[in-house]
Amino acid sequence: MRSSSAPSRRTPPRWDLNALVDVYDRLLERGVHVSPVDHRISKALHFADPDGNGLEVYCDTRADNDRFEWQGENERLDPREL
């Protein structure tokens, strides 16, 4: 049974970040333009589907940065350095 309490403060599991890198590599292999971004509350990949709809895949990193609200930060991210 799941608790209804607030999210726990934890470091994202390594597999979360590894999965993000795997998605990045798979998108590049398929010729998809990907914009990796560090929002300081998440590490994200922004890209479009074949119909041009914007999509985002991300890993929550709020606990790593001791911050729980986005403050408008968008920095370039190299997923292979995760």
C-alpha cells in the first residue's frame, strides 16, 4: 500500500539516470533532434514526435539539489556525463 505523504528526499537511483542516457542514445540513433537540459530539479530530454508534438523525458533530481520548485533555470546538459 502506498503512503500519501510527500515525496521522500532521496538521490535518484543510478538506474534512473542510466535510463535517461539510454533514451538519449536511442533517440540519437534514430536521428531525432534532442535538447538535453538541466532544470536543477530534473535532468530532461526535450524532443518532438513525428507529428511535431513536443515531448519530455526526465529524471527527478530535486532531492539532489535540496530544491523542490523550478526557478526558471535551464542549462545545457551532456547526458553522457551523468
